[in-house]
Amino acid sequence: MFGLVIHELRIYEIYEHNQQAFLDRFRDHAARIMERYEFDIRAMWVERGGDRPRFVYLLAWPDDDAMRSSWEAFLADEEWRQIKRDTTAAHGDLVGEIDEMILVPTDFSPSI
């Protein structure tokens, strides 16, 4: 399966009253800091028409080890931890439930 990557689909429940604060934090801070740790964000969406606001994004990884080590480094990043503390103090919790799916391609999957 040369050339196929692992994808990670993440779905965050976000609270309608502070949806913009979440989107601002992700755009201005999380995505920027993720770049430091070689996150490959392929796409980002806000779900429309659901019963609750959700933010969805798709990541690509060369393998499980890269995914695991990048997440560990990002979550331990002191700048990110401070931004989370500051935004939580200003707006309350920005994220509710988080769903994560690790998507491993089949041998007949087209490459994306």
C-alpha cells in the first residue's frame, strides 16, 4: 500500500454560545501550533444542520508512530496549554465531546 496514509477524522462538539471563540482559537492558535509538530490538516468543516454545532477536521499521517508522537508533543506544548487556560477563563469550556476515528485505507482505496 505504498503511498497511502492514515487519516484521522476528529469531530468536536462546540457550544453555540462560544462557537466563534472556539473557531478563532483553532484558526489563530491550534492550527499554527500543530504545524510545529508536523500535523497535516487536510480539511476543516463546521457541520451545518445538525442538532448541535460540531467542528470536523481531517488529518493525514504517514504512520501510527508519527500520529502518536505529534499529538503528545502538541498536548504538552506550553504555549498551547496557556492558550487553553486563557480562553477557558475568558469563555468557559469551548469543546464538549470529542469523537476520533483513525481511518486506515483499504488496498483498493483511491489515494486522497
